Amino acid sequence: MTLQAAGIVTEYNPFHNGHAYQIAQARQKTGADVIVAAMSGNWVQRGEPAIMDKWQRTEAALAGGVDLVVELSGAAALQPAHLFAQGAIAVLATLKCQWLVFGTEHPDMDYDCLMAHLPSDPAIFKRFDQTYASLFQGYLREQTGITLSAANDILGFFYAVANQQQGQPLQLVPLARRGSQHNDTAVMQGTNYASATAIRAASLAGDWATVQPVVPAKTLALLQQESLISWADFWPLLRYQLISAPVTDMRQRYQITEGVEYRLKRAALEATTFADFMRIVKTKRYTYTRLQRQAAYLLLQALPEEMRPQPQYLRVLGYSKQGQAYLHQIKKHVALPLVSRANRGWQKGVGSLDDRLGALRTLVTGIPQDYGRIPIKKPDSE
């Protein structure tokens, strides 16, 4: 029997009840035999370190119903929405997924209308009194009457754009998000759903009574037993780099433009915490998310040539029995190398950036991330 797969682009930072609901809906809406997750690795799209590492999050995803977890490389994961979407669509298309299922605030949004009015003149965004995102959204609203401001609406739109650009390899299946808004900072009492942002805050505070109702038991167990990290853990390393590095070196890093390196350097001298640093460097021109990504690029010493979102390999992080069968089905038809064990060649070649991302996390947690690690196999009993 030929297995059919539905893809999900995700971070599972951490895996919660809303994610489990999405997986159940994906199976119901598509009839797929296999759920494939293209999951960000140790750093996520907002420019933050994941609260748990990619292996811990893979374990939670498999327990929650995913059949195959493949890493979305750092070169795609640590990107603005349009490049993030390009990398994610390419990964799922290469893995022969038939559908892309994604949560959105407005599942009936007219993506075709929005795509027909994409701006072509870069001069539209050369103002410095608003963020690029605000200018972009305002332009589309003026042209179409459609408000594109909610986080998952924006990502859904860029999935549609990337899918069209790559020849529409995937059938898009938007689902209405369930529960709280994407960036809600508190867990509401009496509900089984909460944003990942709120769950991270409660977890880092050790407030397990608040976390328990909104995550599966496996996620709760992992959160309680693992080393949870945030930007605060990397702040001394970032601050040292910002203070010691010449601005000429900083300028060579990915997306360090418009003289922001001077502002970042001055703020590092003044700030004592990462939160202070972000408050000091914030301007009308830059969103917090963009500034966090720029901080990540500097911490990682990321070069422009390393940050191409198009995948060069497919790193398998874990699978169920069904996911393993699907891998066996597609392995001779996949155009990119399937990497199940990271060896020295991978570390020094196509995997060098992700190896560096993992090594940086190991500095903080002491847990090795890449060399010699093999995919997690979901126990048959789960």
C-alpha cells in the first residue's frame, strides 16, 4: 500500500494540546496515513533558543501523534517569514508530502487575492518611521481590503506564496487555531489550550500547576526533567561578542545592515540583561523579532552564504513505525541526502551551521546535539 503524507511546519516549543488537536484535524481533513513535521532545530523563527533541544521536542512530538520529524535547518528556521516559508515548503515537498496543514486565525483568507497584489517596488518600504512588517501589511490592506496582521495569518500567506513559487507541490489545508492567541503571555484558568509563549513563561518559572492542564503528559514530564533555557542563558556570550568584536567584523554577519551594529554595540555596554538590551535597541524601524534574529546571527557568527533557506539535506530526528515505513517508501525518490547519523563529513560540510547551533547549546546545557546522534524511534507501546 502506498502511504500518503500530510506535512506540518512547526517548532513545538513546546508541544502542547493545541498541537495535538492540529494533528488529529490533519488526519481527519486529509485522510493521510503519515504526519510529517518539518521542525525548527535548536533555534526558532523569532530568533530565540528553543526551550528544550530538538531531540527532547522530537520525543514529545512522536508521543503526540507525529510519525516523522525532520529538522528545518537553522538557515531556514532563523529567517523572516517569507524565507522561513520557502525553506519549509521545500523540505515537505522534497519529502513527497501531498498536503500542508497549518493553523491560522482566518482559514478563509483569500491568498490568491493577496498574492495578486504583492508589491514589486522596494521603494515602498524605504521609510524609517515604521517597521517593514507594518508597511507591508498596510500596503496589502490598501490594495485588497484584507488585514494581514495576526502571526499565523502572515505565515499562512507566505506558505501560499512559497508553494506557488515552487510549482504548487502541496495542497494547502488551513485550520482555525484553537485556544488562545499566538502571543498570549498568560495561561487562562479553566482551559486546556494556551499559547506556547505562555507555556514557556510558566515552565521557566516552574509553575507546573499552570502548565499541566494545557500540555500532554509526555511534554510535562520532559519539561520537568530537562534543562530549560532562554536568551538569558546566552546573554553573557552575546554581550562579550558585541563588546569585543570590531564593527567591521559585525558588518559581515547576515542581515546586519543600516548601521544597526553601532546601536547593538552601544546597547551591550549599557544593558545588564538580555531584556534590557532588547528594550534599549528597539526602534520604530525594527521589530523585537527582527532584533532577536540579528542578535542570534551575531552570536552564531552567521555569514550570508550560510543562510540560504533552500535545504541541502534532510536531517531525520525521529519516527514512529509508520514513519519509518514511509521513509523506506520514499528514500529512493528523494532528491536530497537523508541524514540519519551526523558524521564528520556532515559536520564539516552541509551541516556545519547546524552543528555550530548545536554546539552553542551544548555550551550551556552540556548535552551533545549532533555528532553520532541517531533518530529517536517511538516505542511501539506509545
